[in-house]
Amino acid sequence: MVDGNRALAAEGLGTFWLVFGGCGSAVLAAAVPEVGIGLLGVSLAFGLTVLTMAYAIGPISGCHLNPAVTLGLVAAGRFEQSKAPGYILAQVAGAVVAAFILYIIASGKAGAQLGGFAANGFGELSPGGYGALSGLLIELVMTFMFLIVILGATSPKAPAGMAPIAIGLALTLIHLVSIPVTNTSVNPARSTGQAIFAGWPYLLQLPFFWLVPISGAIGAGFVWKWFAPEEPAAAGERLEAPAG
């Protein structure tokens, strides 16, 4: 059994890598025309952060990296409810530290224009100008499907060792579709870190990017229990395969 403090440290480190690598690709690489990684590059960056961390810390913490994932796993009976608050705090802390370091790096360029700083938003803050209803639907559906992929890929009946690949590719696909709408959250911790440094307009919309992804994830957890009733309810550390 993995020590609880080590699991929390792993969640903080993993979420740091998710935000630093994923949002960093948008703030630093995608902002330079000569580099020009674009939508595909940023989407791959997010997927690769999860894939790499799933192999690295999956056996330690389950590699949730996301409050919505943690609560979706609780709803599915795959993670202990009592451990969820600690995981969520560690995830938010990792995201905020990563955003802080990115902010320092991005501000180190003469005449730096940080813009939205890879934060999430709808309406005037949406990259494509999409309204609140569009944002609600895309975040709800994408987080719901993300949890379905996670729960299926980490099922005892799934091919061993393949979960990180499926989960990383799912997150890549999610970003390819939803970046134009909300800049893709599906992760309240990721949204929190960037919003703190992007400014008040993004902070005012931050509750949206907590409530909607968590609602989609919890819904997926309950649906999965109906899909796979033969799976026993988890206790504590049963979810040794990476979660995402």
C-alpha cells in the first residue's frame, strides 16, 4: 500500500506537469509564429503530459491529476470518498505552482503580451466567441466521455498496460474539438491555476469550470456503474492502473 503523503505528492507533481506542459505549450510555443505548433501541437502536449505521468506516477496515486476525475472515480465506486479532498487540494496546488512558474517565464520576454494566458472562458473569453450554453455542453460532454474512457481503460478486463495510451489520446481528441469553444478545461485544477494569473474576467467565470466538468464526471461515474455492474466497489488503493 502506498503512503498517503506520497500519493498526494505524486498528484501535485503530476498536475504540475499537466499544466506546465499543456498550458506551457499554448503560452510559450504556440505564441511564437516561427514555432507555430498550433491547435494540433497544443492538443498533443496535453495528451502527452497525461500519458507520461500515467506511466510515471500511476502506481503511486492512480494519476488522477484532475478534481473531476477524482470525483468521477468516487461516483463509480473506484476511489475512497475520504481521500478525495486531499487529492483535490494537491491537484490545485500543483496547477497553481505550474501557472506561477509559467507566468514568470512568459513575463521574461521584452514587451510580453500574455493575453488570456491559456485560461478558460466563454462569451468574450472564448477563443472562438462561443456563448455560455456552448461552453456548458462542450465541457459537460467532453468530461463525461473522458471519464468513460478512463473507467473503461482502467477496468480489470481492459488490456494491461494500455490505459495511459487510451487516456492520453482521449485528452488529445478532447482538446482538438473543444479548444475553440472554451480553450478546453475538463479539469478544474488546470482552470484555477491559469485564471489566477489571467485576471478577474477569468476568475469570475472560474466557478463554471468547476461545476460543469465535475457534473459531467460524476454523471459518467454513475453511468459506468450501470454499464459494468460486475466490477466490485473499490476500497482505497485498488485503482493501481493510471486513471488520467
